[in-house]
Amino acid sequence: MWQLTEVQRLKTRIVAGLMSGTSMDGIDVCICEIQTDPWQCCWLTAQTIPYSEGLRFSLSQSQGNLAQIAHWHRQIGEAFAEALATVLADFPTELHLIGSHGQTVYHEHQKTTLQLGEAAFLAERFGCPVVSDFRIHDVAVGGSGAPLVPYVDARLFGHLQRSLLALNLGGIANFTLVADGQAITALDCGPANMVLDELARLFSRGKTQIDRNGYWAGQGRVRREWLEYLMNHYFIHQPPPKSAGREQFGGLFVQELINHTNPGSTTSWYDLFATVTHFTAVAIFDHYQTWIKPQQEITEVIVSGGGVHNPILMQELAQIFHPIPISTSAKYGINPDSKEALAFAILASERIDGKPTNIPAVTGAKRPVLLGKITEL
Ligand SMILES: Nc1ncnc2c1ncn2[C@@H]1O[C@H](COP(=O)(O)OP(=O)(O)OP(=O)(O)O)[C@@H](O)[C@H]1O
Ligand SMILES: CC(=O)N[C@H]1[C@@H]2OC[C@@H](O2)[C@@H](O)[C@@H]1O[C@H](C)C(=O)O
């Protein structure tokens, strides 16, 4: 059993980070060792544990009355604890601290944000302090509560002493500009996998959740008029600070896209996959050109998130950013599938050391604040 004050005194801590992103595909778990002075983080193990089908389906409907929300809060907390127990069964270690992002179930830019998954279930099961609910304090000081990974991008890539984009391809595509060892700015750019996943569900009539390895996109061609329609979405042209989620690019957006494009044949479905995949790359590049390049040219794009497994998307990015090289975070020893989980382990450790981790230039907050609430034993 670890008390908060004891963990605060440790110069080297074993910390677990837990995250379920907008794709709601499962719970990403990462265990790492963090040294506080000089700061160093060493990745130990990571795994993604799928949500049970029932919970995933229920969450993806994203409509809940108060009773439903209260049950989700407990069920997600227990599912996160179960996921961590599964990883610890394969990698037995003592844990000093847990950082748990929970599941975002609602997010409205600079107005409110809600992550579910009660931390007390984790604290009780693993006998250590848990930091959770990372976003809302930033909202309380006028920020959007997202993105929070930029602080970590600076920690992980700042030492490279180059200007680079750390790009994450999760449900949403977002990047951080790291230059001079700092996170200068960061943006959500639009969907990465969220729209493709929903299209895959509809096209396969629920048999698959993803366009695996870009198989369908690879057989289609980009339709200019559809691309134009997608690029006209208000979010693409909104100035930063900006953050997105299912509210912008979830089921409703996809339904409107289907109504607009009306894909009748298999060929037109393939074209839709190709166009949306291309749109993802174009929207990312467009955000770079508009908001980053005028102030800072970059020398590399370091990609993480599930989208690294989609070769068509990665090819599109390589072509559009050429001659700027595209690599994955694996090149720097960071598993692309667990960077965000690792991030919440790092944010938790900073929290108990009393370090503010929101970046006002990124979220629009009035000032830096401590992110996350601590559940103690
Ligand atoms: N082999 C693959 N082929 C194509 N796409 C893949 C493959 N493997 C994973 N993906 C995509 O990656 C997604 C999961 O990515 P990730 O776990 O990074 O998202 P997330 O963390 O939920 O999202 P966010 O970062 O926006 O919160 C899947 O939903 C899928 O679309
Ligand atoms: C409100 C919320 O959960 N936002 C997520 C989401 O998923 C990607 C993007 O949109 C990013 O803004 C954020 O997550 C990452 C982990 C972040 O805070 O940096």
C-alpha cells in the first residue's frame, strides 16, 4: 500500500498510464519507470485491452440519461482496473502511481468536458494513489481541456533540439509543434480514424470496425467534389485553439456524408474510403501550412496512434509532406500505440510533484494550472 507522501518522496517511480481515446476501441495501458531528477522516462510494457462489446456498443451510442451515466462511471472504472490487472499478470511489478484519463463521453470546446471511469476502483485494487480527471481544471481557467499531450511531447522529443511535429492519428488527428525543447503550439486537425471507422461499420454491416490496412481505400480513387465538401467543414477553417471529438465527426457527421455522397455501389464505397483517407492527410497538411509554417518550418513529422497501421494514410502523409520526412515514434523508442497512455502516466507523476501541465498557448487557458485530481487510500 503506497501513501501519496511516500510516492512523492520517491526519485524513481513505477507508474501506470491508462487511456481510452475517441475511437473507443479499447483501453491502452502503459507501464513506465519515471525518474524525477534529472527527469527521465523509461517505457516498460504496454498493451491495449478491448472494451467488452456490450460496454463499447453502449458508449458508442453516446446517449445516456443520468442513471446510465452513473453506471458507466463505475463500469468504466472497473474495466480500467481489469485492463491494468491483465497487463500486470503478464508483467508483474509493484506500482507506485496510476494516471487514468478515463473515457471522454462529452466535450464541448471551452465550455465543458466529461471523462468517466471512477478512480477509486483503481486505487482500491492496486493500493496506490491515482490521478484522474485531467481536463476540467483547464476548462475552469478558460481553456478547452485539450489537447494535453503537448506537454509530454516536449518532454519526450524536446531533447532532439529540432523543430518537429508530433502527430497523433487516433480517432482525431492532432499535432504538437515542438521547437527549442518546448511545445510551442498544438491543434486538433479533424478526424484521423473516426470517420473511417464509422464508414467501415456501415459498409461491412457491423462485421468490422476498421478499414484494416487501408484495404478499401487502396482500391478507390479520390473524388474531388467529395474532398471539397469535406474540406468545407467549419472545423477545418476554425482558428486555434481548437479541439474536436465525436461532437464534430461522429455518427451524425457520417450520416450527413453518406446522404451527400450516396455511395450505391462497392466502387463508390471504395472511393469514399479513398477520399476520406486523403482528406485526413490534406486536413493535417492544411493545418501545418496555415498555422505552423508561417512561424516555423519543421524538419520531421513523428507519428503515433493507431493510424500508423494504415499504410494508405501513411503513404498519403509522406507524399503531401515531401520532402519533410515522416517517421513513427517507434524510431525514438516510443510504441506508437501507447504514447497517449504513457502521456497520462507522465502527467500523473508531474501532478504529484506539483507541476502545472496545461499549456495556455495550446488550450487557450488564462494560466497554467495543476491538472488532475488525486484519489488517495
Ligand atoms: N491495421 C490497421 N489498419 C487501419 N487502421 C487501423 C489499424 N490498426 C488500428 N487502426 C486504427 O487506429 C484506431 C485506434 O487508434 P488509437 O487507439 O490511437 O485511437 P484513440 O486513442 O482511441 O483516439 P484519440 O487519440 O483520438 O483519442 C482504430 O480505431 C483504427 O481506426
Ligand atoms: C476531449 C478529449 O478527450 N480530447 C482528446 C481527443 O483525442 C485526440 C484529441 O481529441 C485530443 O484533443 C484529446 O486527447 C489527447 C490525448 C490529448 O489531450 O492530447
